[in-house]
Amino acid sequence: MTPRVHPNRHRGEIAACLDGETRLLCLTLGALAELESAFGVSDLSELADRFQSGRLSAQDIVRIIGAGLRGAGNRVDDEDVAAMSTEGGIAGFASIAAQLLWATFAQTPPGQAGEQVSDREGESRPSAPQAATR
């Protein structure tokens, strides 16, 4: 019997089914440092800006999911991730990467991303992912 996986959203964890196994993913500080290096950016703000563009290559998705798996304690490398399968194929992988990024950087879940939030002056603006401190 496979143990149940219970992601803690307050820590930025998500659960995803990869190769038929539900696994925990989390972009820890170490995982984020790994991504900063892989993407050639100097800080978390630049990393978040890169992800907010909405344009990710297949290699980007492999790196993000790999870092998330390793951040949650899974012993995999990017080659292992590239060989994995998930329901929905590339769209499924893109969804996992998006969920992981939202769990790490966003103030609202993906389904609520278009909601309006009020700033200090009372003006409404769309909510957007921001680097969070954990």
C-alpha cells in the first residue's frame, strides 16, 4: 500500500502523480538557489519575473519539477524527471510546474489569480505572484 501524501500549502508543498506514484514537491530555499543558478539569475525577484512571463521550455519544466522533487526529499536528477510520465503528457507537466510555482510565489491559488485586490490607497489591481518569504 502506498503511503498517502499530504502537502502542506503553508510550506509551499504540492502533491503530483509522476510515473503512477503520488510524490511531494517543494521549492525550498536550496531548490530555489538551484533554479537561480540554472536560469542564470542573481536573485529571487529575477527568478519570479522569469516565471511570470508564462513562457517555459520543456527543459525549464524539467528543472522546476526536478528542483521541487529534490526540495521535498526525492532522490532524482533532471534526467530521471525527463524520463517520467504524467497524466496529460506535456500539459500535465506544465500544470505541475505552474502549481509548484504558484505554491511558492503566489499570494492566491491559481484559480483565483485574476481576482482583484486592493492596495493601500484603495485602488483595485489584479493579483500577481510575488516572491514570498518562508
